[in-house]
Amino acid sequence: MRLISVITPCFNEEGNVREMHEAVNALFAGLPQYRYEHIFIDNGSKDRTAIILREIAGQDKNVKVILNTRNFGHVRSGYYALLQARGDAVISLSCDFQEPPELIPEFLRRWEAGSKVVVGVKESADESGLFYAMRDRYYRTLARIADTELVRQFTGFGLYDQSVIESLRKIDDPYPYFRGLIAEIGHEPSLVPFHQPLRKRGISSQNFYTLYDMAFLGIVNHSKVPLRVATMSGFALATISLLTALGYLAAKLLFWNRFSLGIAPILIGFFFLTAVQLFFIGIVGEYIGAIYTQVRHHPHVFEKDRINF
């Protein structure tokens, strides 16, 4: 019997963890051809999530729990749990029920048919139309500028063969953009469309900063286009400045007594160029920050406790 690992990252999910465990347990009760382990990783929750996970693990030996010493961020914690999985196939599944556990049998069917990577792709979502459109525009833009072909509306929800997980271990990225790494490895993904509902309970830990962090992580890790845009913009602005200066010089020579430059164009040009410089310094800073993270190469998380491993 082949072993299937299900990975569920948690942060302040006391209202969802027990029901998620029951849902996964019920699914595998209907899949007797597989053994399974359900690995929960708690990212320093401030509520009763860790206490409930200890209770669940005490009652069900299929449940394994990793408790982090603190919150290491959603990027590092869930990725670390994936690397700990030893199943023949590994399924990533969020704890808030926005990624339907009911798709697991379909993931397994496609994996048995030969797909090394099976991913859930959002075709619709119970969120504001504006927010969904902005997210879709980001995915489209990233797909256009990325060095590899990325899957749009792919949240990380999916199944990965153990050979793919082993490739991730070899890459050993300390701050990964998971969706980009899956594209880098290069297995043709099998796409399973799904509708993303709202969270069942609790409040999302995602905020503007975490979304910004994830967005720039994808761009910086998988595209050099912003740096080249900065270089080309510098050349373009230098050319425009030179032509403007020559135009003003010609106008002054032709209309010496009547032509007056005034201070407004100078101020507008000054603030415009300053804004452009700050923007591209910020872009360069993002790349330098990514290099700094790679050089430090800290562990993804530090563990406080492990249960049932």
C-alpha cells in the first residue's frame, strides 16, 4: 500500500483543525488502497490550535504535528512541512477549507495515471470581483515576464510526487516562491479547476504586506525583466532630457527676448525624475534583499515539538 502525505499549515485555526482532520480521515476511509499521514504544522498560533492538535494526535496515530517556536511566515512554514513528508505522493491542503478536500480522490486518480504534478486552479472564487481581477492581472503579468511558464490562479493546492519533493530538497531555497519552483522543475502539470469558497471559520492571516511580499517574491525569484526595464528607462529618460534641453536651447536662441523658461517645468522635471529613481532603487533593493536572504540561508523554521513522527 502506497503512503500518501497530506500537509496542512495552520495559524490561529482552532475553529477548523478538528473538522479538517475529520474530513481527510473520512476521505481516506473510502480509499482503502492507500495508507496516509496527515501532517499539521502550527506556525506559532496564539489561540488553542496547538492544544487541539495535540489532542487529535493523541487519538489518531495517522496525524503528525510540528509545532514551530514562533510565526515564521506562511512562505517558510508550509514549505518546510512539505520537505518533511515521506509519502509516495504529497498533497498540500490549507486548513480554512478554501481548498476543497473533496478533490483529493481526483488528484490521486491523475497521479496514478502518470502525472507527477497535479494542481488545483481557481476558475472562480467567493471574493470581491475587483480583488479577483487584480489577482488575475498579477498572474497574467508574472506569466508574461517570468523565465519559466507559470500556472495562473495556482495557489499551491495540489499533489506532488515524491520525486518532485526530492527535487525541492536539492534546490534548498531558504525563502521559496513555491509555485515558481514547481514550474522550474518542469513536470507538465495536470490542472484541476475548482471554485474557491470563503473561509469556513476564523479570520485570514493574509494582509496587504503578506500579499505584497508574495507578489514581489514571485517577480524577483523568477524574472530579471524589472532590472532591464530600469536600465532601458534610464536610457530613455536620458534621451528625452537631452532632446528637451536641445529644444529649449534652440527656442532660447531663436526667441531670446520673448522666451522665458520659468520655474514650473524645472520643479516638475525634478520631482518626476526623483520619483523614477526611488522606484527603481526600490526594485534593485528587492533583488538585493533576495540575495541577502539566500546568503544568510537560515533554516525555514525552528521546531518546538514534534508529535507522532
